Amino acid sequence: MIITAALVKDLRKRTGAGMMDCKKALVETNADLEAAIDLMRASGAAKAAKKAGRVASEGLINMAISDDNKSAIILEVNSETDFVTKGQSFIDFVSALGKIALKNKPESVETFLALTLDSGETVDEAREEIVAKIGENITVRRVQNVSTENGVLGAYKHGDRIGVLTVLSGNDAALAKDIAMHIAASRPECISEEQLSNELLEREKAIFIEQAKESGKPDNIIEKMIVGRMKKFVNE
């Protein structure tokens, strides 16, 4: 069978692979379109394995919340370059993962990757396919699900890298979202002073001591400065 440009184009449309990869697959399968797709899926898994050791430091976060504001998820998916994160294929993939995570409420990345999709493949197999299509290592770095029976959830995402989920008692969903927005802006360490670790407090105190010493003021004044700055740090 002759390998026509239309056949190569059709294979590329169905797989998202490059023209040369499509033509090569058709040559190896004697222009059998379905066989070429199977071959590319198999080789795609091999390519994904080769790319698995490469560092994926860019990425997107995604959040999804149920209609009743009782359950929500937040996840992070990484790629190697910022360029890929702006591509529609990657954006659609991350969006789809959010819906899957909200539906299944995985307890860990491992259980999430092992979930079976409607297509019959696992989340990890779908990840390998997009690795082969895009040509970069892609990883699901973390996923967290949150739920409440008697309260309400709030969610806020700022850009592609900051996301916050809040859980409030009562049923004021608008307040829950407002608090999530405030958290995204202020990035607090914890909910209350009691949750601040001694390690964090000692580290901040050491910094304030050095800063106060540079002022050249008397020790009794320096001590008051440190107390005041620590109080401000805790309050903030």
C-alpha cells in the first residue's frame, strides 16, 4: 500500500506525533493505520521511560471543587520547560486530571496514577502517551483531596502556580473563597500562633538579632526591638 500524505496527516491527527515519526510507523506497519497507532503507543511508552530521568521543574496546578462545596482537590503536574505548560495539549491534560481526581479522591500520587480511565488505560499510561506526544518528561508531583461533612470548602487559584483550599465550619462558601484569596496573597505559615514551629521561631529570631545589632543601639534597646519584631512576625 502506498503511504500517502493524507495517511500521514491522518495518523498525525490521531496521535499528535511528528510527521517523520508518523511516516516511519506507517512504513514499519505496511501503511496499516491502526497497526501504526498501536506501534506508536508502544514506542511512546519506551520514549516515556527514557525521558523519566529528566528533571521536570516547570508546571501547572489545577483545582476542582464539587457543586455542593463539600469536596475538592488540588494537584500539581510538572514539565521540563515553561513552553510546554502553555501548550493546549498539556493544559487539557492537567484539566482532565483535575476532574478525574475529584471523582476518585486518590490518597496519594501512586494511587492516582493507577486509576483506570473510561478509555481503559491508567492515568500513568495516559501520562506516558502525552510524554511521547510532547517530547518532554511530565510528572504528577502531588495531589491532595479535601472534604468536609458539616462545613464548606473554598478554592482560589492565582495564575498557574498558586492555589489554596480552605475548610470552614458553617455554610458560607463566599467567605471560604475570600479567605482562600487572602491566604494566596499573604502566604501564612499556619492558622494560629500555636502551630508555629520552634525551629521557625528561632530562625527568625536569629535574623532579627543580627539586624538589631547592626543598629548600634544599647543592649536594652536591642532586646526590646527583638521582642517587638518577633511579636509583629507572629501576628502577621
